[in-house]
Amino acid sequence: MKLFVAKLLLGPLLLWQGRRVRATALRLPEAAGPRAADGSALRLLIVGDSSAAGVGASHQDEALAGRLAQALTTRLGQAVGWQLIATSGHRSEQALAAFEAAEVIPADVLITSLGVNDVVDQIAPSQALAALDRIHALATERAGVRLSLHCAAPPMQQFPLLPQPLRWFFGRQAARFNAALHRAVAGQPGRQVLFLPEAMQRNAAELMAEDGFHPGPRGYALWAEALADRVVASLPHLSIRSSS
């Protein structure tokens, strides 16, 4: 209710700030490099938006997909395969459409990085989560995925690019999205929510790229390590063993 009242009272200012941010924000490219790699230990399918695509890093080796593959290869002692389906600006429904149109290779684990653009575009959490449900179902049916890890939205209240009160408002909306995501996934076998590591929650601004909106290489590395830990912890349930 408080968020609704704030939106009602601050609406004109929030709208003006949002338009100004869109017009003046530094636009960084998606990370260069391949969007798939072979590996025998484990196979990852990563679906998402600009953060999944590696905006803020110069190459996929420094972005989420590459860092995660490196972290898991170190832990498992074998090369990890991965496929990336991600586009800057995509909301959950748009990511679903891109996934539906893609040629998908077999995978063990699905990782989604979505929610920020749903918050920015004021998409109802229920609508975004319905698209995430469908992505999970399709990944299971088409790729053989046995575990889906849904990354929660980041702490947008710490994004340097956003002025106040827009920063506060998006932060509250992101928290609302995360709460709905957690409720939706709770109790579903094979689906989990991963919140960003504490260091990224606490020092988000220090770990961001120069645009003040996306992770930088250090941020991606921390995020990937947290994901790798969660994946490894789930290996017994996936019937996959490390070589160590």
C-alpha cells in the first residue's frame, strides 16, 4: 500500500526521472565472444537480459557465463559446457520469446537472470513470473534441464545511475519482485532462487561498471562464485559427480 501511495504521489517526478535516465544513460555493449562452449562435466543453459549477456564486461570470459564456467571447471576438475541466450533490455516475456525461437542444446542446469527490466517497465510480478515458469518448463522439456536457478533482482536502490527518489522506488519494486519469486518457487522440486552474494548487496556501487547500472568484471566474478557454490551443492540431486 505504501508503495502504491508513493507511486501515486511521486508519479510525475518518477516518470520524468525515468525518461531522463533513458535519454542520458551510458550504453555499454554486450560482452564480446562466443555464446556457447563444449564441456563434459556439466552443461549450463543461461537465459536472461543485459547482465546475462555480459554488459559491463569486455568479453564473455569476464562476464557471468564465462566466469561461471571457469568456477565450475575448477571445482569439478573437468570442462563445463554452456549456452547463452540473452539480450539487453529483455523483460521476462521477451526472454521467453527469444528462448522459444532459439535452437537449444541439451543442458543439466538452467540459470535465469531476469527481473530488472520488468521492474523498470513496471510489469506486474505475476506476469513476469508466468514467463519464468514457462522458461523453466521449456528448458526441462527441450533441453532436459534438471535444476533451475533463478537469480533474484539486484539491489536497485544502490544503482548510481538512478537519481532519488527513482532509485528508492525501483529498489522497493525489485524487493517486491524477489519476494514474489521466492514465494512462487518455494516447494517446487528442481527450482531455486539465488540472491546476489552479500558483498554485492552491501557494496553494489563499488562492483558496478562505469554505466552505474550493470556489474563490472569483479561483480560478475563474485556472482559466478555464488552460483557455482549453489550448483555444486546441488550435484548429488542431479546425479552428477565431480572428479575430485
